[in-house]
Amino acid sequence: MINGSCHCKSVKFVVNEKSLDVRKCYCETCRKLSGADYSVVALVNRSQFKIISSPQKLLQYISKPGKTRHYCPTCFAPVFVEVEPQSNLCRIRLGLLDDNPEVNISGHMWVSEMPSWCSISDNLPVFTHDYSE
């Protein structure tokens, strides 16, 4: 079980996994929401993800057609994302984890939106867009 929370700790969640497969995401939205050149995102089965405190507090908005972002209304931390074509999955950012799980970084996604001042210095797979490639 992996525990996570928003910055103010009012929204808490668990992921019923021992390890996570993740990608570094360079999409404009992740960069804008994190203030960094990329965010590290895990794709998890929706049945293995559960909000355990204050689920009624979560606000949501559609950042792109078919992509709904859920966030804390107090600290504005992005808690998870749902994408229509992958309704059985959700995406969480590793920066919200309270635990230190085993992580496998499996590649880079949305490099089509990577800024020119950023570079990739490993040999992991590169995806122009999303997980679904």
C-alpha cells in the first residue's frame, strides 16, 4: 500500500500497489501545474486507487477534452487525472506520495510539448504523446 496526500494534507489517498511504473511527462499542463520542466506520473488501475479522506472536497476541471483533473480546493495540489479513453485508469504524480515506493521509470511522454531549453539525457523510450502510444 502506498500513501499520498495533497500539500495541506486535507486530501489523502492510497494506491494498493507495491511498485509503480512511471513516465516523465513534458506536457504543457504538467509543466504549468508543477513549475518544473516535467512531472513524474504513474498510471494506476482505478480500482487500486482510493481517496481515504475528504473526497467530497476535491474539485475538478476539464483541462483538455476528455481529460479531467481533480485537485484540492485548499492548497490546489493536483491529486489525480482521469482520461476518457482509459477510464479504468488514473494518473497520479509521484510528488504527492508520502511513502517511498519502488519506482520503475519507463520513459518520457509528451515530448512533443517539451520546451527547447529542456533535454533528455538517458536512453529510456520517448513517446511523442501519451501512455497510449
